[in-house]
Amino acid sequence: MAEQNNEYARSYSEESFRDKLVRYAKVAGAEVIERALQLYYAAQDPATPPWAKTVIYSALGYFIFPLDAIPDITPVVGYADDLGVLAVAIATVAMHITPTMKQQAKQKLQDWFG
């Protein structure tokens, strides 16, 4: 499991993350995108400890990894595993996701989708 998490963490890049968000945002749904953004903002915070950033980058890496448990090309259901991984990551690092980060994620969704 740790080896696979490392693979996902290595798959993460900000460019790939943004590309995935832009391409699949409407299909994935606001909940998936908002959770991904909350994690993204937490990872950018210098106060977030390295262990939490590893959890975050692993989850975001899984989100953008082209081959996951349920292919993302499957409408609606294809993002259920992504949402699950993001939810577990958020639960794990919740103490490092501030109200400001949650607001930033909401605002970004609002900016993108109205």
C-alpha cells in the first residue's frame, strides 16, 4: 500500500492537477472538485507538516492518475473512488485544513462555475 501511495505521490504535479480539474470538473461534480481544492490549498500552506503533505499529494496523485480503481470515463460512478480517496485524505489531515482554505476552495468553485 505504501509503495502504491508513493507511486501516486510521484504522479502528482500542479499542472496535471489543474488539467484534470479543468477537463473533468463538470463530470466529477462540485463535491469532488471542492475536496480536491481543499487538499490542494492545505498542501500549499508552509505550516502543513510533511507527513500531511505526503497524504495530500498521494490523494491528489490518485485523483489525477489515469488508471484507478474505477475508470473516470464511466459517468458519475467513475469518480466515486476518487471522492472516497479524497474524503479519507481530508479526514486524515482535517486539522490542517483551515476555514480559510475551505473558503478558498468554495470561492474557486464559484469563480469557475458561478
